[in-house]
Amino acid sequence: MAQRIIAAMSIFRGLLLVVAVWLVFVISRQLFRSHRARKTSAPGGGTTKTSAIKTHYVDTVDCETCGLRIPKTEAVGHDDRYFCCHQHRAPKTHAISDDTE
Ligand SMILES: [Zn+2]
């Protein structure tokens, strides 16, 4: 009689373990999915498309002087031209030395 109870308990424990593993699997999969949905594109294998991926996330512009690609929010803008820094803005924009804004 006692052996049957012990056997039943071990089966129950085994079932609990299976349920626990399944729960962990489901939760981690859910987390992975939401993480991927936030990133919109799977990571890995994108060594040559770095700039393309970057433009997907942030609006980038090219510096008129050196051609450096930078986020538009960090660019030094003047009219429709963008520069990576004030030094690069200076040579092309003659007689504008102060920031009046
Ligand atoms: Zn520059």
C-alpha cells in the first residue's frame, strides 16, 4: 500500500517537474518573442548592413565636409546641410561664426 503511495507521489513529482519545465519554456519563448518584436529584426549576420539597420532605427544624415554618417539629432545643421561638428560647418559656411538660436 505504502509503495503505491510512494509511486504515485513520484509520478506526481515528475508531472510537477514537467509542468515547471514547460512553464519556463513558454515564459522564455514569450519573452524572446516580445524582445524580437521590439527589435523588429533578428540580430546576427548583419555585418555589411550596419548602416542600413542604423537608418532603420534613427534618421541619419551625412556630414557635408567629411561624409561621416551621424544621427540627425546629433548633427550640426544649417539650412538643409548637416555637419558632424562645428569645425566642419565653419569652412563651407563663410562669415557665420556665431550660433544665434
Ligand atoms: Zn564632418
